Amino acid sequence: MNITNIKSFVEFYKFLGITDCISQVQRNKMKLKVDPKTNIQEIKKNKKNEKKIKSKLISINNLKSLILDLDCNLKDVATNLVLYDGNYDANIMFIGEAPGANEDINGKPFVGEAGKLLDKMLSFINLSRNNIYITNMVFWRPPGNRTPNEKEISVCLPYTKKHIKIIKPKLLVFVGSIAAKNLLDSKEGITKIRGKKHIYEDKENDLKIEARAIFHPAYLMRNPIEKKTMWDDLLEIDEFINSNNILQDE
Ligand code: URA
């Protein structure tokens, strides 16, 4: 029964001569269920979390201002800065390569064909933009979707490191070889880097974060035979997430 007006409902029962309510649960038992200590702890925890989220948002906005002032040649030819999408309180952070045409128009990473494929694959392990944070190594679209060059990557790299420090995820997932090589400081290609457990290290900020690398979805679109390998990598990521209990409720 859906009671929208409790007052008239009580009046109606009074009208019928019913003045007592007999519940199967005793009143004192109902009261006992609410532990005031737990409640206060819960409120404190929520307040702390609210503070943390607010401070992250401020830091991301400050980072955005710094990036907008960067001296990067891509800035002059791109339509929009592409900084992030997803949940900035997430424990899992994905880092791709550079925005493409759709991302440039929308100002959000991974919203084109490759992004749709990534979203679909992530949904198989219960990940979505509600429980991950996603960004790129380079913040503007390289003309014609070419691979960003060394100079463009090195201009953006310190800001991606700052970005990681702000989000402070418990798991980093590098999407494709540009992110994997540069953030793991490796000379190896993605075929060698993927499928292994890595630690991202930022000595300057005393950060060590579990990291994995996966094929870029654009590569999978050209080489669908590698989808099985991607599936294996996603299963390993899923196992890490579950065994460390790092997926927040949506
Ligand atoms: N490829 C990327 O690496 N990033 C995007 O945002 C889109 C395509």
C-alpha cells in the first residue's frame, strides 16, 4: 500500500476505532537496532568523504587552469581541451593516448568509436563511467588523429602525473602503448607490457600505485583477433578489483 498522506491515514484508522498499533517487532527492539555510535561514525565518515571530494574537485579545476596555460602546439589547432570523464572519487583510473575528432568536439575522452568499444568491454566487468575516472596522456587532439610526438607527450607528462596524484587511485589502467611506456618508463611495446603486474612509481610525490596495461580499443578495432587477449586482461583486472574490494557502490 502506498500511503501519501499519513495524517489522513491515521485519522481514518481512528474513525474506525483503532487506536493501537500492534507490530510484530517490539518498539524497544526497533530502537535497539539504531546504534547511535554507528550513526555518528557514519555521519563523520560521510562528512570526511564530502570534504575529500570537494578538495579533489578544487584540485582538478586548478590543474585545468595550469594545463590551459601550457605551451603546447596542439592547443592552437584543437577545438577543446579534453581533460577527464567519469567519477573523480573512483579508485580506478584509466589513461589513454590522446583525444580524437569526437573527443575534440565534445571535450570528453573516449566518446568516439574506440570509446564505445572500451565502454562495452568494461561493462563486462561491471565498470562504467560511474565507477572509473578516465583521462589521456595528451590533452588536445593531434591533427588528423596522428600519434602525439615526444615533445607533445613530454609537455603534458608532468600534468598527467599531477592528475594521478590528485585522483590517487588504487589501480591505474594504461590504455595503449603511449600511456604504458611513458608512465612505466619502459622502452617495451604494449604486447610485452600487457598481461603483467606493474607498479606506477612517482618518487617525487612518494606514490606507488598498482598498474596494468591493456591494448588500445582502436588497435582492437583493427585487430579483432586480439579481443581474446583483451578479455584475459580484463578478467585479471576484475580479479584485482574484487580481491581488493575497490569498487564503490554506484
Ligand atoms: N583514443 C584515446 O586514446 N583517447 C581518447 O580520448 C579517444 C581515443
